[in-house]
Amino acid sequence: YAEAKALLEVAYTASASPALLFALGQVSFNLGEFPQAIRYYEQFLATAPDAEQAALAQQAIGAARARIAAPPPPAPPPPKVEKLELHPWSPLYTALLVVGGAAVVTGGAFIYHGHGLGKDETGTQTNYERRLERSRIAQNRGLASAIGGGVAIAAAFVIWRVRTETRIVVTPSVGERAASLSLGGTW
């Protein structure tokens, strides 16, 4: 509407047509510029249009005055803030954190011990090679333990943040020479 108003003002300056005054009033009304719209309609009425056009201008003036007198619309309500409800902390998460932390510490100890074995260059070549092999094994076990512990810790936090329902199924299995527990469900 703003571009149309600018074009109509240029056209009115060039031709001073009464129909353009009415059009400027309509555009100003649609832009929410009610006092300006009333001025254009009154200028249009001053040109003595026919009765039908004058009635339309009077009706538009009344509508603009009603809009001016109307109370401003109420402010929109503030956006609703959704509260994130976290799943309650459970002993399972604590167990995952403790086991994960212990695995990380144990892994670090294995890596440290393995590193120390690899630095010891005393004794025979065969003894050194055995120590070096034990060093690699200890470091690999330590790395695996630390990674497993990190995964357990991460799992505790991810499950806590994502899941809304906890359901754990423990299934014991007993054979002739072995026994096992299977853990399953959602947590």
C-alpha cells in the first residue's frame, strides 16, 4: 500500500483529479493512517462529487473516526514457555556413572603402567620384548577400559535426558556349568 500511495500522490500532483483523492483516502485507511485518510476524504468532498460518491466518502470518514476512537487492540499474550521436565534421576544412572568413572580411572592406570613397562630397557633383549608386549597389551586394555567408561558415563546422561519412562527387565539364565543375567528394556 505504501508504494501505491506514493504513486497516487505523484499522479494527483500531476492531474489533481478528485478520484485520486478518494483513492488516496482508501490507501491511507488501509495503511492505518486514519487522520490522513479523513483529510483526503474531506478534500474529496470539497470537490462536490455526485451523491453516491459523497455517501461513500462520508461512510469512509465515519469508519476512520471509529477506528481512531476505538481502544487499541490488546497486546498479544506472551509466548508460552514450555517447561522441560527432566526424567527423575535414578540409581541406574548413578551406577552407570560410578562404573564408568571406575573404568576410566582403571583404564588410565593401565595406560600409565603399560607406558612405564615400555620404558624399562634393563635385562636381556627377550625380557625387554616381553615387557614391551605386556606394555602394549596393558595400554590397549587401558584404552578399551577408558573408552567403555566414557561410553557408560555418556549413556547415563543421554538416557536421563531422553527417556521419559524407565522399564528394566532382568532375565536370569542358569545352565549346567554357567549362569548369566541379561539386562534389557528402556531406561
